[in-house]
Amino acid sequence: MLSRVGPWKKFSPAPPENNSLAGINPYIKQTEVALPTRPYRITFLSRETGESRVIEIDPVRLPFQRTGRPGSILDIALGHDIEMEHTCGGVCACATCHSIVRSGLASCNEATEDEEDQLEEAPGLTIQSRLSCQCVPDGSMDVVVEIPAWNRNAVKETPH
């Protein structure tokens, strides 16, 4: 099925009925991720504002948004009104959602080669760096995430 999208491009494939492609890049290999089965806490540290915020995660309520992998750090942040850049829409196609998992990294899914390729573009890369859209904690321990004060998004827009 085709749908009209504008004068510059006559047709494109119509989105699936259930919009299941949100947060998924069809050009990369998808891996299975274990979602949490028990409650845990995630602490967000914003280097831009100096604020910190602790969120109690109830696994029954996941996912919170349709951006990033279900249960990802990005999904949780946006679902709790925590501003986090995500220029590509959370599909592992940029590095603007770069975050640093200061504690609890062992409870997160392993980074894929595609994620690591995107992370190479992030300024301030550390051994604990992850793309928030791809990093999914399994709930086995609490997590502390630092949101850097900078990113590669040249145009700062209002939160989306």
C-alpha cells in the first residue's frame, strides 16, 4: 500500500497499521532484549542543569513512549518528562542520545556493533557510554545515568 507524503516525493510505503516501526531501524539487525521483571530505580543526572531525578520503574508499565527500544533509557526518560536529545527518533541512526551509565551497566543489554558505530560520533565517549535509545536495563540492579551537557545536534529545538 502506498501513501502520499508531499510534492517532493510522490509516494512512500504506508506505515504499518499498528505503527510497530516506532523506535526500530529496519536497516540494522535487531537483537532480543530482556525487559525487567521486578521494580528498580533509575537516577538521571543532568550535567546541563545540575539536577538529578530518581524514577521508580514498574516493569508492568513499560514501555512509556514509542521512542527508542521498549524499556530503554530514552523510553523511560521521555516517559517521565526528562529532556533528552534524540534527533533520529530513537532508531540508532545518530549519537545525540548518548548517555553515560555511571552505575548498573552490568544490568543493561550488550551494545550491538551498530550502536558502537554510532557512538564513535559522540563527543566525550567513555567506556560506560551508551545510546539511550538502545540501552535497556533488565531491572536486576538500580541504574545511574548521566546525561551530558553537549551533543551533536547543531540545532536546538524545543523538546519533542
